[in-house]
Amino acid sequence: MNNKIPLALTLCGTMIALPLQANEGHQWRAIAFGQSTDSNFSSNVLPEKIGVNDVTIAGKKLTPQDVADLSQPITIESRGGKIANSHDGLTFFYTRLPTSQNFILQATVTVNQFGPENGARPAAQEGAGLLVRDVIGVPRQQPLKVGYEEFPAASNMVMNAIMTQDKKDGSHIKLQTISREGITQPWGNAGASIKRQSYKEKIDIQQTPTFQLRLERTNDGFITSWAATGSNEWVSQQVPHADLVARQDKEHYYVGFFASRNAKITVSNASLTTSAAHTVPSAPYVAKGWPPVMQMASGTVSQSKAYILQARTNSDGRITVRQDEVVIGQDKTVKAGEMFTQPAVLKDTSTFEISFIPATGSETLTQTLTVEQSPHVTGNTLYAAPEGQSQAKGTADSPLDFASAIKLVPPGGQIVLAAGDYPQTAIPVSASGLKDKIKTLKADGKAVIHGLLLDASYWHIDGIEITDKSLRVQGSHNLIENVTAYRNDDTGIQISSPADVGRPLWASFNRVVNSESFSNEDPGKINADGFAVKMRVGEGNRLEGCYSHDNIDDGFDLFNKIEDGANGVVVIENSIARNNTSNGFKLGGEGQPVAHEVRNSIAIDNHLDGFTDNFNPGKLVVVNNVAVDNQRFNYLFRPSPYGAPETQGTFSENLSLRSQPGKYDDAVVGNIDDSNYFIHGGRSINAQGKRINSADYQTLALPDPLTREADGSFNTGNFLSRN
């Protein structure tokens, strides 16, 4: 809602209700905090501006310890950070107020610089303006210590923000009210919401760089306003819930001026007035739930009259099944994420109606499924070939095409792929096996699939090759074994889930065993990992005996987005990451605490870090691993800004070695016992100062090519054999 209110009337009305105290003894400070404030945005920042995140008054750059006031113009500049959906990185000139006070913050704001300066397009994460938030992050390091990049800093907040108009235009900005609610943890969490309301669009900052902005907290909520310079014609918007900024810290909140990513503003004629607050309590925040989803996990063709109907839902509830309009399953309880089964006896053609009533009271979901008996294909073993036909018998002499074999293979059966090339293929949810009757796909010779999407559950994929397009696993309870993925245009082998199914349907309890992924490279040359278990994964996923090498990004990537919430624990064992352009083992991301485990594994010659938390402050388990000659850190596990070291990972029996002196010592924070040998002062030593010398070993190099023994274990030759 937009209202034009004369400034004098607004202030007068407020003064009548509550006495104001103007600029009364407030201590103003400067801070830069949050993710990406440490980043080098040299691709769109002038060389002399790289790393600048400053608040300047009268030519003096403020430190976090300096105290200032509003009597002089303030320049706020940020070449790092970002305004994201669930967290921020920014430069902030602020004061702390008790939650028992309301405020009016007002100033004239001049945009000095906004967006990229070298012709690059804006990222739409640039921002500046007025801000109130319930918590702030820890100060950005000055000077920045390499490897100790900043963690996310999430808060409930309200902004009166200057934002990029769009990604195509670097000369126009818009004014927005931005509010975020539902943050319960300083690292951020799933379920939070952000709202953006524009109230002035397409301002040409070349023509109109200066305007007035105001941010007010009332007993009912917040008011953001803007006006042209010298005008009393204010345009305002309202944000409900005055206690929005009293969630993580119930005693104080922070208000002031900010800039983020690629912005510089000057604030003048600034004033802060406060008054006693009698806030109206708001109802507890309730995160928006996922809409109900029901996945049919049984097919439309059956070899047998005996048929098992399967379905999975993303919430608890009840399912009723009708076969040819006759109820065969009445109000059967179903648990979120668990497979529901209903035995049936087929006619030549049977039509099933499956109705799901969510326990949440949402509308009933109903799906129909028509199932036919297959007259021409029988047997548990079906053969498929590049030249196979849909009407074939599925024998070695009469092979099916791959897609038809997927449709026709019965639970407990197998598909044998003849040698040759197969197009990108999907195994849909409807082709799922049964818990006690796994479906198998195996190769007879060199069977190369040019991309495979495994949406189904209860499959065993064995001995195939994947190239061009990834092997992506989105189902659960699958076994991927002896698979080789190479030269794909994204991650070679990835376990993840679609964004819209809800956590109970995230990919879970998948195993990848004795597989290899190498030379994967995306068009942007930045994002193709060897193995990834990331972006919405549930519990129970494991990587065992896997080899990742020569990929354009990480060897093993367990990245996690704040918006999704924490992933389930992933276990990596007996695996090797070698010569990947980024990290060997990247164990999380974006501040989400997850207790991933990595054991008995080797990171060697990777171009960034060997083993890294990637900003995961959780209780990682890092046991009996070896890191050798990774270009930056062999081991990098940063101090968490959210808790003490004892709340972080457990490290035992890990070894760090270099054949030549490296630039960086290991950086490990957590529960570290005397069995670890990390590099400190250029030497591999334990906590008691006992040293291990690289010269004590016959070689620190792995054989190339790396082969396997008959049992699938790696033949590492004389690697780490003692002299």
C-alpha cells in the first residue's frame, strides 16, 4: 500500500503518541560481515577497489572498535557481500537499540556508485539503504587470512533498500521494501520467507542520484518511506510485526545504513529518534508447508497377474485404493517418505484409483493408473541393445530397446545392456523395484549411456559407463556400483532431489560403490564435480571406494543451500580425490551444520584444498585420511562463528604431507587428538610436537593410472610405504 504523507504530519502524529528522543547518546559503529564480503570480485570491480568494504567519515575509515555519530556525512562502500533470500553479506553503519524502544531513522542518501564498473552486467545482489535486523555477524577479518572466508549471517530484518533495477541495466535502480522473517538460527534455516515490495522503479542514478529515505519502527510494525530531495511528499509502505527484530535476540536489535556487493552511498542530514515501545505481539511465525505430493512408484505394464501397487507421499496421511471401482485398500496409514504397497490381482487391463488424504487436512490427491499384462515379454532377465525394438521379446536374440526394457522389467528382474551407445535415458519413479525385489541394470561389454536420470527407487546399476550427460540419482535405496562417468557437461555422478517435492521425498539411502568419475567439465568451467551428494539429500547416502580425478570443480561435493535446510549425513569411505581443479573433499556449505563423515580416504594434488568444511560448522567426523600436496591447504576446517571449537568436528588419525614446502599450514579447529599429524610451521607434527618426515616414505605419489584389485580396492603401489 502506497501513501503520500507530508513529513511534518507524520512526525507530528508520532510525537503526540510517544515522546521522541533525538540522537540521544547513541554509539554508532562500522562493521562488514557475512558471506562474500571477503570475496575478490575482480571481474567487475576496479583494481583499486578490490576488497573494499568501508565506512568513512571525514576521510577516516572506521574500524569495528571506533565509535562515531551522525553529525557529519557518512560514506558506506561495499565491493563484496550480497543480499540473498536467506542471509546477507554487507557493510553496515549501525547502532544498537533495546527492543523496548521504537525509532525513526531518516537521511538524505546519495548514490555514488552502483553495480559493476567495467561493463559487466549487475548480479541483482547489489543493494544499499536503511536496515534494521535482529542480529549481526562477526566482523570481517582485516586483513583477511587466506582460507578463513566469512560464514553466512542470517537475520530477520527490514530494509528500505536501493536495488538493481534488473540484470540488464547498470544505470537504473529501484526502491524496495525488503523484509525477511522466520530466521531462527544465525546460519539461516529452511522455511524463512523474504518479501520484496517495489515503490519506485527505474530511477536513473545518472540524473537523480540523491533522495530522502526513512525507516520507522512502530508498535504495530515498520514503515519505509522515500521522498525526492527537498520534498515533503513521502511515499510509504508498511511491514507488519514490530517484534520481527526480537526473535534471535530478544533484548536488542541493530539499525543503521548499509551497502552490499557493488555499491557506494553517502548519507547526510541523518537523524535517529527513539521512543518507548509498546509493541503488539504477533503470532508465532509458521513456515509455509510443502504442498502435498504423491508419487506413483509402480508401472503400467506387468508380466504377471500378481501386481504390487506402490506410492510415496511427502506427508503422513491415509490412502484408499480402488481397482476397477472396487475398494481393495481402505484408509491405510502412510508415513511421509515411506513406500506404500498394495497387492492386487490384475485382469487383462485394470484401472486403479489411488486417493491420498494428508494428515495436515489438505485437499485429497487422487491419481489413476491403468495397468496391462504384457503378452509378448516374459522372464526376469530382459536383454536390451542399441538396435533393440519395442516389440521384441527381450531375449538375447530379440533384444528390446532400452526404454522398453525399463518399462517391462519386473521387480526382482534385471536388464542386460549389450555393448554399444545409448541415448540419454530416464528411469522414472513408476519403474521402481520393491524393497525385497531390487531391479538391476548391468552391462554386457562396454555399454555407454549418454546421460541417465534415476528417479526410481530400489535399483542396482552395475558396470555401465556414463558420458556427455550426468548420472543423476533422485530416488532412494539405490546401489550404483562399478560405474564410470567421464567427460560430462556437469557433475559425473550426483545424488540430489528436485526443489518442489518436500524433504520426506529427498533422495536417501543410496550407495555409490567402486565407481570412477573424471574429466567432467561444464560450459562455464566452474561447476562439474566428480561426485556430488548435494542440494536436498536425505539420510543414509554413502560413497565407498570411489575415485574422482581431473574434474573442473571438486572431487567430492556435499554442498548445502540455506533455503533447503540441512542435508542428511553423508558418509565417504575408502575414496580418492586427485588432481581436481578445486577441492578434493568439500564437506558441506553455507553454514549449515551437518555431521558428515569421511574416513580412510586420500586427497592428493588437488588445486585448492584437500579436505575442507566449506563453511560447515557441524560435528564432522574426519578419521584416518591422508592429504598430500594439495595446492592450498591439505586440511581446512575453520573456526565457527556460531559456537566453540568443541561443537565442531572430531579428527583422529589423519596425516598431512608435502613432498615440497607449501605456502600454507593446515588450519583445523575442532576436537583434535594426538593421533593426527597436521602441517604446522611447514612440518607434519601432532599436538605433542612429534614429527613425521615425508622422506621416511618410499613415495608420496599414487600410481598413474590407478588400478583396482580383484575385490575393488585400490592398488596404491608403494604409496606411503615406509623406507
